[in-house]
Amino acid sequence: MAVLDDLSGFEFEDVMEDVFRNLGYENVRQASRTADEGRDIIMEEVVDGTRRGIVIECKHTGTVGRPVIQKLHSAIATFDFDGPKRGMVATTGRFTGPAREYAERLDDTDDPYPIQLIDGRDLREIADEVGIDLYNGRIEILCTQTHRPFDPAGDIDAPVREAFRDVKNIDPARLPEPHAQASLEPIVVVTARADATFETSVGIIHRLDETTSFVVHAGRTHPRVLDNDVSRLVTDNLRRTIELDERALEAEFDAVDVNRFGQTETEYKEWTVDRLREYHTTTVTYTGDNNVTYNKTCEPTQSDIAVQSVTPVYLPDVRQTTRLQQYSYPYQYYVAGPSRITTEDGIHRCVHCDDESASTFTYCDHCGSINCETHIQTERLEKDPVCTGCAITERFALKTKYFSDEENLETFREEYEAMAPHRKAMENKPLAASAVISALLVVAMLLVSSGLL
């Protein structure tokens, strides 16, 4: 079949490495291209509790004969692995009759190193399973796993009620049900190993042996590494993911949006290799045999960077909006079951000045606003909190008083008119206190001037 014809042999190996990783094999990596020794890809599998090593020969040719199978059999025997081993030969073409007979005889005689043959027709079936486009060698990311969009021990509204708990003058248990929408964001966790040695005539001047993991937002824009907190949220809960069930999510949320992965797995792999090559490029200063100082730029090659795993997962980005009278309060967060990271907190923000740093926030049940200390007052008649935005004001005893409505203001006017002078004065306690102190000082001065004090 005329497929994958535009790929080189090395590119075909890259594609097959991704295929096997998507099929669930572990520790999938390529052998060194400079010393092939008859094996292109090495990986492992666990069957009935036993870990087994697998050596794969990739042949991007029309026909594969018996000598290739024999050579791989010898390579398996010399492959250093502590446990049982087997082999595979994957080709875009077909196997000759003698090649198939040799592999079948190994199986029939219970040879310790059996070999599985995968031809072009088998590849087409595998392609359908893992989402590979055989005509360009790209593997589409088909993700079925997601972090939990809410804590299974609670309910969807629990984070909002918790956020409202420290807002004064409001009962979180009596909040209206917020509008909840979940956006499942595509994420890939890529792990790669850099292994390189740089030598000159004086010996080794620099060595690389480092494994790095990236947690990458894999949307339609350029790959973006997530910040440390979100990365930890993803990786710490990677073994607690659940099967993606859109219908179940739509029954829980008002709106659900599952965002597609923007690029192929191959492209994320290439992006990782380029990023690590740039990151690990360094200039080394060393002294030569002639006692002269030299500078050498040590830049890893593509083959020095081995991508060990590409794990796709969805990370729920939940936005809940609570409507309280005239105002709406958004609360948005990334979530993985009981763990979450808040990205927007519209609950702890004053509606009048957008202050998010206040030590306390107070709810005004007259208009539905949440306010910082500067924009909340005590209603004069009912003694309830009232915000400066909806309060009606009037000065009594030279001090501004706050009222929830005109009716309360009029009621207090009548009460104020009926008050005794000393009670009216107490409507402005600082002014009254100052008047008393001033009067006492005047009396004291009179006593002193008259000689009585």
C-alpha cells in the first residue's frame, strides 16, 4: 500500500515510537541511531504481573525477508534486560513467506525470544485505534481521560459556598444556585531525557544526563508551559483521572465545552526536543594540552533528546457565577477532584473600588453588593450594614448618617426632632466629646483666673 512514502526511515521510527506509546507500552525509547545493532525501538510491557522487554525493528521498505527476522532474534538474545524478552518487526510493506515461517516456528517451539510481525495492513488497523494519519505520519491526540471537575465527596457548588464563608452579613447556605460552566482544557505532560557527552582532545568537558517534565497547555495556540502551581495540580492528580463522559458532565453543569488538542502528538514531541536542545546548549571553557584556554559551545543533537512519554489529559476550568440582586460574582478555578487553584475571585472584591486586598468584606443585603471597609456603613435606624453606593445620606449634628431608604430617613428625622438636646449632640460623639472637653477647659481657666484653683 502506498502509505508513509514521504517519510524517511528515521521519521518512520519516530511515528512508530509514538504509536507504541499510545498503545500503552512503557518506557518507549529509540536506540542510538549511530550504533543501531539491529534494534530501532526498545520498550517494556507488563503481562500478568511480569515485566517483559521488547525490541522492535522498523523497516520502511516494500518487502521484509527472513534475514531481518534472524538478525532481530540475535539482537534480542544480546539485549541487556533482567527478565523475559521478545521482539517485533514493523514495516509499511509486507513480509515474505520465509520470514513469516521463521517467526511462526519461533512461536510454535516456545522459543524464549518470539517475534511478532506487523505489516502495512496491521498498521492501518492500529492507526484507526490510536488516531494516526498514515499519509503524513502525524498522530492526532485522542484523549479520553480528564481530571475530576468537582470533589466527589461534595457537590459542584461547594467551592462557591466556601468562598462566601468569610464574607460578613451573608449566609453561604442560603445562596442561590450559581450558574456553572466547565471548560475542559487540553493538557499534555511530556517527559524527556537529555543524554549527551561532549569531548575534545583533552577528554570529556561536559556531560548531560537529565530528565525533564513539561506540563503544557495544548490548545490551538502555541504550546504554553503552565505555571508551577497548575503543573503540580495536574501531575499530583494524574493517577486519579476519570473517563471523559460528556453526557454525565452536561447533567451536572449548565454548560460544558471540551476543547480539542491544537496540535498532533508528534508536534508536541518536536517542540519538546527543540526546547530542551536550546535549554541545554551551553558554552564550556576548558584548558587544552598546550595550556591555552578555549571556549566550546556544547549543543545537544536531536538524537541526544529522547521523549519518554506524552500523556494527554483534560484539566477542568470551572467558572461559577452567583447572581445576588444587582450584582454577579464570578469564581473561576482549575480543579482536580478535591484540589483546585483559583484563577479569578470576584467574591473577595469590592464592587465600588475593585479592592481585593481588604481585610474584611461585607455584604449589603439592600442591593446585593460586596464591599470593603471603606464602602460599608451601619444603617442608622436598623443598625444593619448598608453600602455607600445604595445608602441615602443626611447630616445630623454635623455628621453624615446612612439610611437604606427614604422611609427610614423620614422616620429618623422625626425621632431626631423629638430628641433632647444632649441626645441630639450624641449623634456626633466626637463633636460632643470635643464640646465637653472645651467646656471643662473654659471652666478650669475661669477658676484659675479667679484664684479658686
